[in-house]
Amino acid sequence: MTLTTLIAAASAGQDNLDVVTMIAILVLSAFVGFEVISKVPNTLHTPLMSGTNAIHGIVIVGALVVVSESEGLLSQVLLVIAIAFGTINVVGGFLVTDRMLSMFKRKPEPPKQAASTEDAA
């Protein structure tokens, strides 16, 4: 459950779960996520970050669908702000992942000097 889902459900007046219950679920999932992520070793950080960035990209597409169906100016403004922050997160995550992966690439070998410079002397 994401923030955009909470906003859309609150603005639509969803009867299944009240807003307080959804906020409680959001807070509990944040604590569980923090505990799970803090246990990940450093060697697995980059692959997991790439995967979560891809998933978050799908969440942004879903949020765009929710914006088109939302009613009320306040919910639309909050959803657009959430989409903007989500997009910044995805782009920044991919940039950091690319930079981390570039650290593992081999550096190109410098061109070898030809022996002709020694022969000319």
C-alpha cells in the first residue's frame, strides 16, 4: 500500500478500511521494511536497489491511473506531488545504481608505448 493509494482511498471515501487503519498499516509496513532492509549485506544492496526501482516505476504508472480517476482538487494535487517525489526517487536510484555498478567495471588499459621511441635514440 502506497501513499497514493491512501490518498485516493481517503478522497473516494472508501468504506472497507477507514483512513486511520490505512495509516496504521502504512506505519507498520515502514517499520517492517526498515528492519528487513537494515539486515541486507552490502554486496546485495545494488541488485536489490535496481529491483525496487523497477517496482517503484510500476507504482508510478499506477499512481498516474489513480490521478485520472480521482475527484477533488486536493487529492489531485497531493497525488501529483507524490508522483513527482516518486519519479525523483526512481531517477536518483537508477543514477546511484549506475554509478555503483561502474565501480566494478575494468578500467581500460593504457596504450602501450611502441619500442620505436627507444630505437630512435
